[in-house]
Amino acid sequence: MHSASGSRVFSPPARSTNIRIRLAAMLFGEYFIWGAWYVTVGTWLGSTLHFSGTEIALVAGSTAIGALVAPLIAGSLADRLFATERLLAVLHLLGAVLLWFASAAHGFMPVYALVLLYACCYMPTLALTNTLAFRQMRDPGVEFAPLRVFGTVGWIVAGLLVGRLALEATAAPLRIAAGASIVMAVYCLTLPHTPPLGTGEAGLRRMFAPEVLALFRDRSFVVFTAASLLICIPLQFYYAFTNLFLHEAGVHNAAGKMTGGQFSELGCMLLIPWFFRRFGVKGMLLSGMAAWALRYVLFAFGNNGSGMSLLWIGILLHGICYDFFFVTGQIYIDRKAPLVVRTAAQGLMTQITYGAGMLIGSYLSGAVVDHYAMSGGVHAWRSIWLVAAGCSATVLALFWATFHDRATETGVATTIAEASADAPATLA
């Protein structure tokens, strides 16, 4: 709303404090579930079940397939057929059953099939929880950010719990996530009723609308999209294998230490406006890519002794790695896309990055890890991380040489607050 003088003032939240607390609890539970199992699943698969690098990467990459199918569920069923809170309850309950059976499986195919089915249930809930929260708000750009922080807190608490209990090489994290999913399913039924709107096109049709596809006539947008896809390929090395790497290196409470990345993410989110005014879109995106390359170099030369500080710096770079690239990328899309298709454009980019990019990265990272497997069930991690660093540096160099979009730099900082609020810290 605006004051009589024309200056913008913030509207008070449309709902009571009680509703905001309930939404915060929903987001806490949503990301606690993912953080409980995803970070350490590679350690369980590699150290206990003795899966190959390719098999570990495929299981970790199941979330990428889930991201690809998510619009079919979140964009069609919730928009047209089912109330959001009820659909969330069903998906989390199914997910609990699938995760529990996955925790009891031993062979690759049973584990992979069950986790893949689980990912197809869980990944749509990321968008559904956001949608439910937005529907209860008068001004999501103002109200959502303080609530979304509780999602990151949920991920941190899950990591600290698993690390503290030394459960990283066991199936217990999956069972913790399964139990939390049952609690979440019941809790979702108590959330405010959010019926389907029953209007608009299905998710995929919106995503590939002519207005969205028209963005690809812009050379700078094509370069940005290609770089986003390519940078997500080496990113899967981190998500799938960091905990296993730290475990093999003898790092105590690796899962707990990895939550330092989420703490840095929260801090960097606050610094984005300051850096944005000084570096602009291209500078921020380049910084994010450079941080990924640097992180992998630090991992390559770090160790559990005198090089532990290098591992800590690599972990704490997560804020720059994630916020400076992904949040800035969302800001860039927000400025490039017409207002009526901004949500669809963001959804398409999520599929390109978290879907296609991470899926390709799963195959590549698994093949590289297998190539550098050594006798005794350990790996030549220095070589593995240097491959990831080389891939990241290559994308960085190509983007630096080919991306030019001065028009979007002008006035882009005005969208930082909204983009930061909407940032899907799903791989925080």
C-alpha cells in the first residue's frame, strides 16, 4: 500500500501471529525431513552398503528426477483437484512409507527404486509448502522471508542431530526422516484450508508458454541459462559426496560440521544487497561460480590434520556458492521475465538447474568417483575434487567471456528482498 504522499509503506500481515507460527513450524518440518537423510545418504551407501560411486550418485540424483516431475503434481493436482494441505499430507505419508522400506533395503535396485519414488513424492512438497504459505499472506514479499528462515533452521537441526548421534554411516537418518514425515503428514491436516483455485493452465503448459519461451530470443538469457545448467553439473559432487569424503578423511561429526554451510548461507543472504550494489548481476554470478571452484580446490588440499582449516573454509563458502549464484539468478530472471510469466519462468529454470543439471551431474560425479576408487573402499579425493574444480572453472571462464547484459543491471537491486524471500534453499 502507499501513503498519502505516495511513499510505499509495509502492510501488516493479514493473518494472526498464531498462523505465522504454524507456517514457520511447517517450513521447519519440511526441511528437517530433507536435511535428516540427504546429506549423509552417500556415507551410508558407500561405507556400509559398499555401493559404487555411480550408484551413490544415482541415489542422490533421484531428487533431480523428482524436481523434473514436481510441476506435474504441484502445478496440476494442487491447482485443480486437491486442497494443498491434504495433498501435502498424502505425499508426506507416502514418503514416510517409502523411506522406511528404503532404510531396510540392501541391494542397489531396491534402494534406488524406493528413494526415486520417495523423491517424486517429496520434491513437489517444496513448492506446495511455499504455495500454502503465500496463500495465507497479504504481502509474501514482506512476510515470507522471516518464515523461510525456519526451513534452513530445520535443515541445520537435522544435521546437528544426525552428527551428534554419529548416525552418518547407518540407515537411521532415513528412519528419522520417515518418522518426521509421519508427524508432518498429520500436522499438515491442521494447517489452514487451502482449496484448489481451479483456474489457469496446468504447470507444464504455463512453464512452456510462448511468453516464457520468448525469453530465449535474448542472447544474454540463453548464456545465463546455459551457464546455470552447466554449473549444476559439478555441484552434484558436493551434494552427493562431501559427507562421504569427510567420513573417509576421519572428520568427527561431519554432518554437524556441514551445517556451517547453512549458517553462512543465512549470513550471506543479509549481505546480498551490499554486494549487489557494488558488483551487479554479472559480478555476483561470477563470484558464486568462483566460490564453487575455490571450494573444490580447498577440499582437494585439506585434511583432518593441519589442513582442517581448508575444509572449514570450503564448507563456510556455501553461503557465497548458493546465495551469490542461485539467489542472484532468481533476481536476474525476475528482471528479465514479464510480470505475468515470472513464476513460470522461475519454475522452468528450477527444472533446468535442479532437474536436468543435477541429473547430468549425478552421472558425471559418480563416474569420476568410480574412476578414482582405490583398494580398501577409499578414494583419491584430491583428484576427484580437482576434476570438479576444473569443471566449475571452465563454466566460470565461459560465462565471463560471453555474458553481457548491462540493461538488466540498472535497477535490479530493487528486487533483492523478494528474490531472497523466494529463494528455494532446497540444497542448502
